[in-house]
Amino acid sequence: MKLFVSGVLLAVGLVLPLAAGAQPAPPPPDQMGPPPAMAATMEKIHAAAKTSAYGALTPDHRAKVQAIVDQVKAGTVTPRDGGAQIDALLTPDEKTAVLAASKKAHEDMRAAMSAAGYGPPDGGGGGPPGGPPPGAGPPPGGGPPDGGPGGMSGRHRPTPTAGRELIMLSMTPQQMRGMMRGPHN
């Protein structure tokens, strides 16, 4: 009996610390992301930017852009090539209007995130924890080749073009995530 009680106490002594240190599993991919209210705000901003950007195009260009976007969504054209095709199609005024709509959407999203406590109050990038302060200049060895800001992952984010922005505005967050998982281009 003494041996049995000792065995049970030993087992309990080993299992309890393991159970206490267990971490809950991360949420499934379809449940990750911002809270529902923030997601709704972002979707509203995204939809307004898409409406504004497409509204700046002529009906003929709108139809051609949509055909290119459909090819990108189907995977028959890469996002980079689709963006280049759209850029070649648009007039300078259309490009300016599309980029302005996209910039406004980014600013509105940053402001909404700041208001909800997801960033600095000024809407600035802030940088990663422990990283350089905003406006600190490029890291030793220089920044990205075009002098633009690098991403938090250290990868270079291409300069926005009207074509790339129209492709992004034409996709749902799920479609964009799917594209990002594929080959980068």
C-alpha cells in the first residue's frame, strides 16, 4: 500500500507541473486576425477605396482591369505581371487617382488602428519593439535599393503602382493571404 501511494504521488507530482505549463493551442487560421469590429472597419475602408479607385477609371479601362484581376485571381498571371499590364493601360490621371485612393485607405486604416490602441497615437509606423525609432534613417549598410522603407521582416516592399494597388483593392483578405503564401513576385 505504501508503494502504491508513493507511485500515485510521484505520478501526480510529474503530471501537474506539465499540465500547468501547457499552452493553449493557437486559434485556427480562419479565426486569426483582428477583432470583428476592427475587421468590419477595415473592410469598410477597403470597399470605399476600391469604389473610389474603380470610379476613377473609364468604363473601358475598368472592364480591362477587371479582366486582368480575374487572371491574377485564377493564377494564370502573376500579381507583378498583372500590375504591369494595368500600369501600361491606365492614363496618368487614372494612375494618380488610384494611388490617391489607396493612400487615403492606408491612412484611414492606420488612424482606425491607432484609435483602437493598435499603434502609436500619431499613426506612424513606430517600428518593431527594440528597433530604431521612427525617422532614425537607414540601417548600417544602407536601406533597400530604391531608398524606400523596408518591411518589418527585412524584405523590400516594392514602390506602390496603380496596377499593384488595384490588384490589392480587388481582392478579399483571404485571397491576398493565399497569394502571399504562394511564390513571391
